[in-house]
Amino acid sequence: DEDADLLAGVELGEDGIEYSPALPVVAIVGRPNVGKSALVNRILGRREAVVEDTPGVTRDRVTYKAEWMDRRFSLVDTGGWEPDARGIDASVAAQAEVAIDLSDVVMFVVDAMVGATSTDEHVVRLLRKAGKPVFLVANKIDDARQEPEAAALWNLGLGEPHPVSAIHGRGVADLLDEVMKVLPDVSAVAKREIGGPRRVAILGRPNVGKSSLLNKAAGEERVVVNELAGTTRDPVDEIVDLGGRLWRFVDTAGIRRRVHLQQGADFYASLRTSAALEKAEVAVVVLDVSETISEQDVRIIDLVLESGRALVLAFNKWDRLNDDDLENQDRRRYLEREIEQDLAHVAWAPRVNISARTGRHLDKLVPALETALDSWDRRIPTGKFNAFLSELVAEHPHPLRGGKQPRILFGTQASTRPPTFVLFTTGFLDPGYRRFIQRRLRELYSFDGTPIVINMRVRE
Ligand code: GDP
């Protein structure tokens, strides 16, 4: 059709979120200092992607879009938090656990110059139980003379060791060629069944009430997954009947099974969050109204925005503010203020005030999810969108810049999920002006509950 012709050759801009429904997932696992970050950098082919290995550094970003020989996949980097010696076994096991649940293929990195340690052997046991394809990567083999060190890793029982030098790049291409042979085209963990129940991730920092919400929502209505035609059994998801329709709550195992870690718990929480977002269409971010909105809450919301998924905010534990005493009145007032200050950038997200404990107002969740998903799916016809643009420009022209004024020649919605627009312009539009366009779009077409992406194609 006409739109498709116009869009031929248009890629989403570097500022845009390129939404990819079901990319297969490769996870990189291994002890600290074996070279996981170097391998991630090497695969991504850009050095700045991952911060250098610094012990104890926490990164929020754990999923990267990668590509090899025209095949695209998600790369999950579990190396963002490097534990001290005491916590090593527990945290490396936690990495492996996440990787096993949420990836299609695992790369297990070992420092070949050190050889297999007891921590490595611990992980090997977990990986073997999982039954997913595992590539044993023997890193730090910088030249051919060191290859016997790699061969020594046969005795881990994970099959052939793949000798590489992540720093110099040696062997990485061969490794990726092998990985591509077993990597599915569509992720088996993402399971995007067309027409199946829509996929919801329940997110939030520890103790806000995620598992309470899940338990209350699932209640007695829980459906046994394999009774459902066309669904595949996935022990980490649960199908729940809510408001007369079925929903797939993704990665519920991650909510129910708590990783008890003294240190690094935040990092593994973000790992879970990112992985759950990969699979979800809409996220419910749970906040605890009895506590101050924290940086961690905002960070989780920002991960949802970055992922391009639809968003609903669930303010939980309202039963705690029931008594109309002064303290609660204060808290309620502060909460309003915190929402205005810290959550202004997601003022468009539907909000529900609930109590997972009493079940109060849980029925409000379904309409909120439906609103968010409708917006996420919404498409504005090209004609309408251009009429909208002309009107907006006539009313509020772009400010002059150095005597010149960038003009918008034409625009179209390149995709849904989330709504992504491309503007063809004669110059760069100011970020402020782009935000103005977004605001207007929201006012007119009520994109409640979804991020909107606006990309530019500048025609010189
Ligand atoms: P999660 O870590 O986010 O899964 O949080 P949990 O569901 O385990 O809840 C943490 C604590 O908060 C538990 O003690 C719950 O009983 C309590 N909790 C959860 N929801 C509510 C609620 O709506 N009201 C009150 N008062 N407590 C709640």
C-alpha cells in the first residue's frame, strides 16, 4: 500500500526505540573477570556499549540488540554486578538461573588460563539441568599456542570448548557462526502467540506487593496452562482469568522465587525486569503508597519506557492509609506531590489505587490494561496524521533558528506497539518542539498508557 511504498528504505532513527517483537535471546554467564563484558563489547562491535569491568559496579542496562550475519537477537549481559569473593557462588548461580529461564541459548564463559574453578562447576550443574543449548566459551586464548588450555575444559562435560579472545576478537566469529546454527528465528521464551492471551509483566522493587497482587489476581481463577488450546506450557508464566478474559502474566517464577542475595540484589532485580519486559506487551509497575517514591521505582519505570512497552501504574497498599489520622493525611498529600515531581514524564500512564491485601479495586486493573494496550496498538492513518501536522504547524510554527526554520514535509506512522512516527523534515526539529508534537498527539488521539516514538528523516 501507499504507506509501505513511502516507507521503503526508512529505518527508525537513532533516537528511536526499535521495537522487535520476538528476537531470540542469547545470555552470557560466567564468574567475575572471565571477560563477559569484553565479549559483549566484541559482539556488539562497539566499545562504549558496556562499562569496563569494575568490581561492584551496577548497570541497569542488561539487554542489548545485537546482530550477526543479518540475524538479529537480544544479548543479555549478566555481568553488570561483580560480587566479592564471599557472595560469588550465590550470585553466579543467580545469573545462571536468570539466564536459563529467559534465554534461548546460553554462552558460558570460562577463563581458560585459570581453568575451571569450583564456582564454574557449580554453574555447569545448573546449566546441564536446564537442557538449553549451552556454548562453553574458553576465553583469553590470545594465540594458537594457548589452545591446549581450552581443550582442557572438555572435562566440564559441556561439550566442545570454543577458544576465543574476547579482547582481540580471535575465534568470536566462529563462535557466533555456531550459535546462529542453533538459535531459533523466533524466541521460544518470548512466545508471542498471535491471538493468545496478552502478556503482562508485574514489575516493581522488592516488597511493594508484586507477589501479593499476583496471588490475589490469580486467586482461584487460575487456569491450568496446558488446558488451554494453542498455548505452550511455560513454567515461568501463568495464565490468569481477569475481568472475563485471559491474561498471560509473564515470568511469574521470577516474582515467586526470590533470590536471596545480600549484595547485588538490585542488579538481579533489573535483570529480571529487563527480561520480563522482553516478553511482555504491557507492564504493571507496582508502587507502595506507604513509602516515598524512590529512585529505584523511577528506574524501573524508565526501563519500561526504554523497552517501548505499554505502562500501567498500580499504587498498592492503600489499606495502610485508610485511617483518616493526621499522619495519613500527610502521606497522601506528599504522595500527590511525589507523583507530580517524579512521575511527571509518565503522566499519561493509567493509575490504579489498589490494595493487594484486601483485594480492593483490583477490578480497576483490567480496564487500565485494556486502555494501555489499545493505545499501544493504535494506528493513525497517514492522511489524518498529516492533517494534524499541518494544523499544528500553522498554529505553532517551529521557532526560527539562525534565520532558518526547519519544515515538516510529511509524516507517517511507521509502526504500532508502540506507536512510532517518522517525520520527513528540512532540518532538525528542536527536542522541545518534538515534545510539543507528542503532547498534541496525546491530547488528540489519547495515547494513554503507551510511550510514543517520533523519529526524523532530515532531507538536505
Ligand atoms: P513483592 O516483593 O513485591 O512480591 O512483595 P510481597 O507481595 O511479597 O509483599 C511484601 C509485603 O507487603 C508482604 O508482607 C505483604 O503482605 C505486604 N503487602 C502486599 N500488598 C499489601 C497491601 O495491599 N497492603 C498491605 N498492608 N500490605 C501489603
